[in-house]
Amino acid sequence: MVRTGRVKDGKGVIRFIRQQLHFQLAPCDCVVMLAVMDAARKNDITSALEADNACYSMKLVSVVRTASTRSGRQLLKCILHIAPNRFAREFHKEVESGRGAGTQPACLAIAAHSLAIPKKSALRMMLYSYSVNIVSAALRLGLIQHLDGQKILTELGGDIDDMIVESDIDELWQLGPLVDILQMQHERDELRMFIT
């Protein structure tokens, strides 16, 4: 987005984050996370795997799918080490066998369930973490200063709280064609500043 001139400053950074939260994370990743947390509570491995695989199928860009499963699987291994439970072990077994993708939202849901983190808090964690990552990238690119980053994160607090709503897995969607196209171009660049 920076290379194409679509994001040039702090206003562009916050606009980009808001668009991603509203059109990508809230209608897709958050919905998957809620579905997997509900499945874990009900001990329903089939529903958890269906939500996980649906999330994987929604990630249209290869490097984004790979990044999601890499971080998800690492998180799952970590939670098995620090707070193992039967559902997490079963989910891990299914992911290792290839029946589950092990996406980041699904594995974060397993971790939240394992640590007894409430749904709303888990959703806040995911949305805030995403926002912090984008602000950190903007800092490294020199678009904003540290205090600007803090201001952006503070301004996003209300947006994040507004997005924390229950939603059904059948309502899963996302929309970000420009970002998808730019990510596809980025994965073919000879020189990449960020590894996905």
C-alpha cells in the first residue's frame, strides 16, 4: 500500500487498519474464532475443523494462508506445552494429520479456551494484536512516529469494541480485493521488506 502511494501518513495507516478490521478480520477471523471457541466448549471437534478449514479457504493469497497456518500451528504447540487439555490435543492431532489447516484464528480460539479467556477478551486480543502489527510496520517504514502509533491504537479502541459481536459461521465473509492483489504482487517481488 505504501509502495503504490495508497498509504502515505498516519491518516492512511488508521484508514487502512479500519478497513482491514471491518472487511477482513471482523467478518472472517473473528467469526471463525467464535465458532471454534463454541466448538471447544461443546467438545465438537468436527465443527472446530469445519470453521478452521473455512478460514483457510477464505485466505486467497498463498503467503497469507501460509503465514496464518505457521503462526496458528506454533501457537497450538505452545498452548499444548503450557496448558494442555483433551480438546487442544485432539485438534492438534487433526491438524497434524492434515484434516485441519491450523489457522491462526482457530488456534487462538483453542488457546483462549484452554486458558479460560472469555470470548470478548479473546476477540479484543486478536484485533488489537493485528492493529499493533500494522502500526509497527508503519513505524519501520517511517510513515509515523512512536507517539503517532500510540494515538492510532487509542483511536482504534472504539472500533475494536464495536466489532465484538456474536456472529454465525454461516455468515462468514471478507472483502479486500485491492489488498489481495497487492499481496499477490508483493509475494512475487524480488525484494521484500516484510516476510508474511
